[in-house]
Amino acid sequence: MNCHNQVLNQDPRLEPIRESATNNTAIPWVQIHKTPDFVYFNHSVHVNRGISCVMCHGQVNKLDEVRQLKPLSMSFCLDCHRDPGKNIRPPDQVYNLDWQRPANFNGEELVRHWNVQPSQSCSTCHR
């Protein structure tokens, strides 16, 4: 349940997912956000360093049906790795999909504080 323990945790549309988690049964899954098989991505590394779901998935909380809103291309990822301060947010706002960056917010300060050094090496994502 990871994200949905916090995001839309009472939404009736997620009942099949809650039931699956409770009963330890599989649910039919339709993959929406697609990357090539050779791409490695670790959600927890990003979320634990202030990268919200919306940065890669868009504001899925505003959709009636989830669809891929962002390209998830190599250049999309590298743009963020080259300048993470534009996308980082306070850790208590990672799951707040409606959070808006205040005008005086300095993402570079969080990048320095957490010593965020996103790799641009090919092997970071290509495995």
C-alpha cells in the first residue's frame, strides 16, 4: 500500500487494492507508467530525498483515470539529475500532491543540506 496508506487512503476506488493487500491476493494490474526493461529506477531513493510523485507522474490525484502525463525519457530524467533543486521539496510535502513551491523556496538549500549528488553515469539507470 506504500503511497496509498497516505494518499487517498479512504477513497472507495482503491478498495480492490486494500482488499488485495489485506487478503494477500493478486489484483489484475495494468502498467501505465512505462520505461524500457533495461531501465533501473528506485522510488525510495527519490522519495526519501524530496522528489514527489508529481514530478514524474504528474498530478494523478486530479485525474479520474491515471494516464502517463510525463515522458519518463532519458532527457527528462537527466534534466532533473542535472538540476535537482528545481524538483526537490521538503520531506513533509513529498506526498502532498497539491503542494505549490513558495516564491521564496530554495531547493538548492535542500540539495546542499542532504548532499544530493544525482549521478549522470550511464550505469545509474542502465543495468
